Amino acid sequence: MKKRNIVIHCLVLLMLITTFAACATTSKHESTGEYIDDSVITTKVKSLLANDDFFKSFQIGVETYQGVVQLSGFVNSQQAVDKAVEIVRSVQGVKSVKNNLMVK
């Protein structure tokens, strides 16, 4: 009986440790808070680009991961690329910009 209780306690402890380890963030996964922050950044950038008359005719993709914003799509000039990067950098929380915009 005593041995059985020890085994049960060890199994419960092992399950708790496994649960906490599974919920912890790693360098490859975002926590819920980080995901929400990235979603806010993405929304702000998309909104600023959509409200700018210069970018209304372009389809620019915006993705954010851990504060790094990636821009993708096609624009007509290098000036458009530079202006898009400038807009992204103006958003609070942006750590860096990966610019994959292509000039047609």
C-alpha cells in the first residue's frame, strides 16, 4: 500500500513537470502575449499602408514574428519600397524589418 502511494505521487509529480515544460515558451515558439503583440503590430502596419494614398493600388503582404516585420509583394518604384519601410519603422514595437518587396 505504501509503495503504491509512492508510485502514484511520483506519477502525479511527473505529469505536473511535463505540463509546465510543455507550456513554457522556447526560442522557436511565441508565447500568447508575444503573438498578440505581433498581431497588433501587423494590424497597425497594414492600416497605415492602406490609409496611405501612395500604397492603395499595391498589394503588400505584412507578417510579424517576435517584433520582426516582413514585407512582401510588388511595387512600382524604389521610392515605394523606401516609404513602406519608413512607415513600418514608425510603428512602436517593431524591432526590425525584412524587406522582400520587389520593384516591377
